[in-house]
Amino acid sequence: MKKLKNLVWSALCMVLLLSACQPDDLVGELGTPFSKTEGLVGTWKVANVVQHDLKAPANAANKQLTLTDRFDFSTARIKFMASPNTFTVEALDGPVFLPASGTWTFDNPEYPTEVRLVGADTKNVTLKLGSAPRAAFPATRLMFERMVRKDAADPASAKEAIIRYDYDLQRVAQ
């Protein structure tokens, strides 16, 4: 009898909880979508760079390495300009995988997940966005993955990421 009483009580509580958790009706428009280009345009200083070894065992001591402890990034700047979409990279010390200058585009202008840099020196790089770029945000993260072929002897083999570099950037006041 006690089990039946507990079961009925539990069922009643569940019904009350589930019926109380209904979403409110959405009222009004969401507003004008923000410009992702405006969110990225500007001068950014490199606040932190972390290298992740994607092939190291999960418990490896050096799976993650903070490069800002080993190299001087204090004067490093990345500047994104609009109309035309160009960029420059200044004083980047340490492992440099970015072209010095060139043009940039988003993979998808409305919902970008990547910034593609086309270097003036023909070096092309794709950076993953850590979040949607917004003009109101003072910080962002760009991630670069070093890719290698799974089969080095076969130029047609698929590529895989072996190391990822996370660039934490802070917007420089204009």
C-alpha cells in the first residue's frame, strides 16, 4: 500500500512538473540581424595562444601548451578591414601560420563558422570562429588547425587535423 501511495504521489508530481514547463509564446519580431562583418572589422591584439595536440593521448602532459608563455605576442595585431575585405598581420612572433596580408571572406555571410584568409603571398588559411563576431563583443577566438594527409605517400588521401592553435583576440580601442 505504501508503494502504491508513493507511486501515485510521484506520478502526480511528474504531471505537475511537466505541465508547468511550457515555453512562453514568442511575441514580436527578433529584430534586424547584426552584421557579422562589422563584428570582425577592426584591430585585434593577440591576448593568448594555446596549442592543442589533437593526436596526443588524453592524459599526455603536453596535450595543451600555452604559447604566450613562450613567445612575445604583446605587439601582435591582426587588422580586418571592410570594403574591400582585406587584412594585415603585424609582429606575430612564434609559430606563424597566417599570411602577412591579403583578403578575407566568411564561409557563409549570414551564419559564418569560418574566416578564409587569402594571402597576397598565395598562402591561404582557414580559421574557425569560436563565436559569432559581434561589434559589441570585446573579444573573440579564431582557431587554426594544421592538417596533414592520412597517407603521406598518397597525395589524394584525406587530410586530418593534428594540431590546433586557439588565438584569443581582444579588440583594440580605436
